[in-house]
Amino acid sequence: MAANRRDFIKLSALTLGLSLIDYPLYGRTNNWIKTLNSEKSVMKLSFSPYNLLLKHVFTVASNSRTTTPVVLTQIEYQGLVGYGEASMPPYLGETQESVVKFLQKVDLSKFANPFELDEIMLYIEKIDKNNTAAKASVDIALHDLLGKILQQPLYKLWGLNPQKTPNTSFTIGIDTPEVVIEKVKETQNEFKILKVKLGKNSDKEMINAIRSVSDVPLCVDVNQGWSDKYQALDMINWLHEKNVVFVEQPMPKEKLDDMAWLTQHSPLPTIADESVQRITDIKNLYQVFSGINIKLMKCGGLREAYNMMNVAKALEMKVMIGCMTETSCAVTAAAQLSPMADWADLDGNLLIKNDRYNGLKIIEGKVTLPTLPGIGVKPQKQQS
Ligand code: MG
């Protein structure tokens, strides 16, 4: 970590042509990196790397971790500030370095105002391929600005009913039965649905442990952990008897033929997560999965997520809105779209102990949107 951090600071200083700034990757950070053109630009983009500290070690089928790197962004325009965020879980290939490098190329001075959102995002898209978290960090800040200029929360601008937000699931990572039971006891009154990570060798043990103390509805996320479609179907039939609502990404993302067979035979809806990233992926998943899990960091932000929701709905596919481990900034932005979703998995901010924003609330398990304009967040006061 120390070496990476040193390299990163060196890289940032080189890239930015700045003298060395000590980026406080943990805790407080005031050193916002301004883009070189920012002084003459109408919209001023700045960004700051930040490391999220997880409350508990988080284990899924492929890895365990205790931190998640993010980059926080701000776009200033006529005295207003739009907030955004890029979150980089290790498996998606982006890093604080790559996000800083990408954002350094962004020149908003060629655009008159944030209402040119569509053209701005087409321009952002063309800067480089991939880099979807970096792109999302600009998209979210621009949407926040739009709402603030119009003094309306985003859900209103989309014509969505804030009463129609779904319950959010809360995620239980892979762990020993004792720990799983403890976590379920802690959370079952607060959440109306729990998400259980499966895909290692303890699937039935995990579910049986939960069912020994709770009958709360469950959804399961296998994170590509089952490789044989017949065994997968056996497991899904068994889960169906255990009050499981749907199964997320049961098989490796490229096994679409096996997945189509599984979906056809499955008594539970199947939801694509790793198999779907952007809007262009949806056509390949029609009749392969029952639905898709949309995340801002995978698809490049709210603009594309909104379009993906409409495409999926037109194909009569189920829609889930999810998140990465993120501050309340990106989670609340995603929550603005949640009235369109069948299910929400918006617990990323609840898994960290150093959030930087106040935003959505979970009240009796339900996503509850702030009435503030834009994405609906306020920065937390920083302790000195
Ligand atoms: Mg998933």
C-alpha cells in the first residue's frame, strides 16, 4: 500500500504538473485537484482521491477486502457545486490513478453550461474507452448541478414518484454460520430483504444458518460461482423452497447459452450483474436472464442508467438498481432512479465507516429519498 501510494502521488504530481501534494487517502482531505483549464472554464471540475474504510471484512466468491478506493469529484458552476464520485472495486480494473488520469483530460470549458449534458457526456465517452467509474463521476456531478440550478430533486425531473422506491436489500458476505447468524439478527428488523453472497462451498450451510433464526425474504448473489448448469438448477430449486426471491449472476458471465437454459428452467428470476455492464449489453441478455442489475459505476452514470432501465422495461425484463461500496454521494444518486426499479441493493454507504455525505435514508427497509435538489446530498462537516 505504501509503495502504491507513493507511486500514485508521484504519478499525480507528474500528470498534473503540480508540486507534490500529500493526498490524505484516509480520513480528511482538503486538497482538491483542479484541472489545468479550470480558471478559465465556466464549469470547474475538481477531484480528490479518497479511501473508504469498510466496517467489516467483506468476502464474496472471488475476493476479500477491507478498503475501497474512490475519487470524489466536484463541478462548480455559477456559485453552485455538483457532487460526484467514482468507486473502484478491484475487479473492474479502474484505480485512483486511472481515474485521475482520465479526469485530467476532461475539458469542460468548451461547453456553455450543464444543460448541454447530452453533448458533454458524448464528449466524455469519446475521451477513452472503458473508464466507466471516471465517466460516472462527471455524469453524477452534472446531474447534481442540473437539479440544483432548477432547484428540484432528480426524481422530480424524471417524473418519478418518490413513494414508489423499493425496499433495499442489505448484503451479508460469505462467512461462518455463527457470524452469519449474528449479522442476520442485527439487521433483520431494519431490512425487509437480505442479500446473501453464495458461490463458495458453504451455500446450503449459509442459507440453513439464516433460516435457523429468520424467515426474512432473501435474494442470493452467486457472483459467477456456479459452473455447472444442472447443479445450479438443483440449487435454485432448493433455494426456491427457502423463500429466496431471485438469484443474481449464478454462472460465469460468458456462459450465456447455459444461462439461457437455466433461466428457462428456473423457478426464480435470474438477474445479470457481471454479464451486463452497459446499454449495448442488454440485447445479448434478452431471454438469457430475467433481468439486469444496473450500477452507475458499471454503465458510466445516471444518463445511461436511466436509458438502460427504459430498454430493459421495454423488453419486459426485471430491473434492479445496485451500487458498489460508495459514499452516500453515488448511492443517493442511484437511489434517485429507484422508483423505476423492481429491486434495490443500495447499501454501499452503510458498509463504510468514513462516509463524506449525508443523503438517502433507509426507513423500515425502504429507500427514502431526500427532498434536496439534485442528487440530494450534503457534504458532512469535516472534523479538524
Ligand atoms: Mg452482484
